[in-house]
Amino acid sequence: MANLRAIRMRIKSVESTRQITKSMKMVAAAKLRKTQSAASRLRSFAEKSREILLSLGGGADAGKSPYLRPAPEEGKLCYVLIVGNRGLCGTYNHSLLRYFEQLRAEEKRESLLYVAGRWGRDLIGGVDKRLEISDAPTAQEAQSLTEELKQLYTSGEVSEVRLVYQHFRSVLQQSPCVTTLLPLQLPEGGEDRDVICEPDGETVLERLLELTLVNQVHSALLEARTGEHAARMTAMTSASDNTEELIQELTLELNHARQAAITTEISEIVGGAAAL
Amino acid sequence: MDGISLHVLTADGPILERMVESLNLPTGFGSVGVLKGHADMLCNLEAGILRLRCEEGTMRLRISSGIASVEKNEVNILVSSGQILED
């Protein structure tokens, strides 16, 4: 009987785990939809700003912008590592950290490390600053992070800023990647249009480049968060499936144990009757 | 309606997309008026009130700083935030 009780308790505990994993899956799915739609809205905005930047063509004013100067071979680097806000999302955070550690080991230049996200407080060493980023990053969050990075770059403290995050390929696949935020690369394929610039070409280009920087940071944050929610949803789906399987196995085990107990009882009664 | 196609866009989605007769852009050197047939222009916008005239009358939008592009009777306004003001 003790065995039967133990199995029943185990089934109950697995069932409550299943409830938790199912809820986490649904929450992740809702957040995934939210970030995906935010990313698609941002895409059309970023595309329009890119079109305008192309129409300006850069021209003579491009050389004057601090955001466009060529990256020197020396000087400090700043890595912005965008990790998740929580765990329980498969290998999402760990594979990104492994990729980043390899990247940092291969780089000979000195570097600063900014971490965006709450995960891995005890795991990531040498963090210079930790930044709080919500589960659905807004334009304001991207703007304040960009301001901080711009300040770091224009003050000359670092000569290059790189973003390291999980590139969102699909709900089932994310891959770690690194992109250079600063100095900016002007998009190619622009044609010089005869256009009036108010107040002047240099100021307009500056504003456009600032807009491009914010868009790039916002897009990386959204992509990273979309990947995190997708990874959590996948992990929780397989966790729910595993609990189902476990419940089935335990139910079978319970039935066997119950049947064995009944059989023992019957043979005891039959044995007792025969003795009389 | 024959006029200017106006798009006011933010990173969180479009705020206003419609045909207008004319508009006044808030810039660092005062208000700049745009009518149909305006020359192609790129203009820095400062936080302020964007006024526009359309078939139904006039409209006002409070916008943050950004950039405006005028090209062949199409005006794209890219700002970080904006709000239509009720009269």
C-alpha cells in the first residue's frame, strides 16, 4: 500500500509541474506575439529611415560625422551582451555566453562589457555595467541605451561598440551573432538626389544617423527578446510533453501495483478458506 | 483627393496616414509650410505642434523631434512619439 501511495503522490506532483510548464508556455507565446508584432512595426519605420538616408547619399558631409569615422585598429572595445531576463529557455543564454567568451578570447584589444538583461548575475564575470531591459523593449529603452553608448563612443573612451545577441531565425532556431554598432556603416546603393536640406546637410545627416543608431539598437533588443520568448516556449512545450509521458508511465505503474495488491489479497483469502 | 500624401511614423507604428492639402512643420528655425508641388526637402524637426489642413478642416499633432522628408508630394515624418490633439 505504501508503494501505491508513493506513486499517487508522484503523479500529483508531476501534474502540478505540468500545470506550471503549460502556463509558462502560454505566457511565453503571448510575449512572443507581442515582440514579433513590435519588431514588424519597427521594420517598416527603419526601412523608411534607411530610404531617406540613402536619398541623402552621405556625400561630402559623411566625412564630418563622428559616427562614421573609420574604426581604428587600437583602442578599447565595448561589448553589449544582450542576454535573457530569466532562465528556463533551453540553451538560449548558455550558447550565447559560450559564443561571447570565445569571441572575447580571440580579441586582443582591451574591452568593456555591458550586459543587457537580468540572467547570469553569478555566471558572467567582468561585467562593467548591467542594464535593465524589459521583456518587450520600447523605443524609449532603446533611445536611452543608445545615448549611453553614443556618449561612450564620442568621448573617446571606446573606439568601437559591438552588440552580441541571439539572432532570431525562427521560433525553433536562434543563432548567436555580433554586429558593429559604432562606427556606423552607411548603407550602400544610394543615389545623390537634388534635395534641399534644412538647416544644412551636415545637421540633417547627423539626425538621420542618430535615428539609424536607435533603430539598430531597438531592433537588436527586440530580436533578442523575441528569441528568448520563442526558446522558452519551445522548452516549455517539450517539458509539458515530457510530463504527459511521465504521467502515463506512472499511471501504468500504479495500475500494476494496484492489481498486484488485489491479487495478493485474493490469494490470501483463498488460502485462508482452504485452511478452514 | 488630390494633394499631399502624409505619413507620420514612429517606431511603434504609424500615427497618421492620410491625404492633406497643406502642412506646417515645427523646425528649429520656425514653422515651415509645405504645399502641393513643394521641392524635395529633408528637414530636421523639433518637438512641437504639426498643423495640417485637410478636407475636413484643420488638425494638430504634438510630435517629438525627428525628421521630415518631402518628395514628390509625399511627406514622411519620422518621430519618436506623437499624438493627435483634439480641438
